[in-house]
Amino acid sequence: MSLPPLTLLLAAPRGFCAGVDRAVQIVERALVKYGPPVYVRHEIVHNKYVVASLAAKGAVFVEEIDDVPADRPVIFSAHGVPKAVPTAATDKGLFYIDATCPLVSKVHKEAEILHEAGYHLLLIGHADHPEVIGTIGQLPEGSITLVQTLHDAEMVQPQLPVGYITQTTLSVNETKDIIALLERRFPGLRAPHKEDICYATTNRQMAVQTIAPRCALFLVIGAPNSSNSLRLVETAKTYGSTTSLLIQRAADIPWVLLKGGDTLGLTASASAPEELVLEVIAALSEHYTVAQQTISVGEEHVVFKLPKALAV
């Protein structure tokens, strides 16, 4: 008996971005160079599969610097950390490696430049996200005001002059609307020299926008605590997919929502590895005759250098 047909539209680019790939390589190379255990403050990236894979190799994930033994190296996550964290590590005599994504470090540098120039900063982002916590922690308390929504942008009353920076993993369209409102309210608003939302976030959202109108169901492989994962789910819904859902692995496929003849959209967030995509495709192929097509909005060739301590 033949399997029912299913059209699968794969988004490209998808999966690991250069910053995530660099952070994972940093942990893997540190394990080889220094031997296990190597400690990592918080999840290196927001993906349980990645974290579990690194833990199986000898990485130990902790919440605070105080949890790291004095004789072992510690790695800071790709999201970035407040300045107080490396200071605490130094005070404790720890050897640390900073795996902060270079594009997040760029936002930190921009914040410092604007602050030194006398600007109060508006940070467009999501409260309690590690990247936002790290960015706010670059400057003295009270130097940055968080703006999460259009309502926040309408109500905020910062000291002047004012500039803005953004989290790197936001919804491109939603952020544009917030920036436009802030520019109307504050004509002298200082913008970053280059857009803060990273290339990978933009590209993955564009790919989803292209595919979503054709799909009855859209699946995003990612993590519930991953900002870029959640933004991809929102993007698919906004651009016409009847149902858009976040899954972490093939075990989460909502079979009850699939039927023969459907068109399914599939992507992976910037912190989800390609092996999880292949796992989902394999599971789909057990239930359907899959006609697979990749829809690409461009190629990515970005590579970030590893820290000198780990460079080959």
C-alpha cells in the first residue's frame, strides 16, 4: 500500500548561524585542549539537543561564576554577558573564554560609543532574554531603557539626546514599526551605524515569508526559550500559514494536523542543527511519500574567527 503524498517546502537559509557555530566550536575545542570538564555559564545557545550533546562530551552548564571550580576554564554563552561577569571571573582567578557572538559584541560597542557621546539609550528587545540582560549590563545602571512594544515606544520619556540599539534576534517588521514610531517622537534619534538585527535573523525570516503563504502547516525546529525560534513561528503566521508551530524534535511532529496532499513548510532556527531537520524529514518519510523542495532566498558565507586561545 503506497503512502499518501506530502509536499515539503524547506526554507533556506536555515539552522546554525555563524555566531552559533562559533560558540559550539569554542566549547568543543576547549574540551579537546583543556580536557573535561569545561564549564559554560548558562546554555551556550538556546537548544536542548545542542546543550545535551556538549554535556555528553564533558561540558558542565552552570548558572553563575561561583559554581565554577578555580582550576577549570569557563565559557560565556553566545548571547553575551554583563560586564560584571568577566570581572567576577577575574576576581576569582578563573580562566575564561568569551563565546559572545561578534554581532552581539557589535551592539555592546555601539552602546558604549553612544553612551560616551552623551546619549541615553533605548534598547528594543525582550525583557529577561540573556542578550538583553548582557547588553544592559554593559553600561552604568539607568543608562538604558528597555522598549519591548509599540506601546512602550509611545509612552517612554527618556532624557535627551536619545539613541537606540536593538536585540539581534527580533522580528524585522515589528522592529521597523517601533523604530518608525520612535523616530516620529524623537526627531534627533541616533541610530546604530549598521542595523543591529543580524543577517541570520533577517534571512531566516525572509525565507519563511516566501514559503508560508503556500503552506497549510509550518513547523519551526527550535526551542521555546529561543527568541529567533519564536519570531520564525510568528512570521509564518503573519505571512499566511494556516497553522505555525514550534517543535524541538521529530517526536513533537503534530501528526493529527497533517493529511495526505498537504503542503508543509519547514525551517530551523539559528540555534538548531541540521541533524534535527534530517530527523524530522526521516520521520515524515515514514508516513508520507515526501516531495521535497528547497526554497532559498540567498546563500550565507559568514564565518567568525575563534578566540586566539583556541585558534588552530
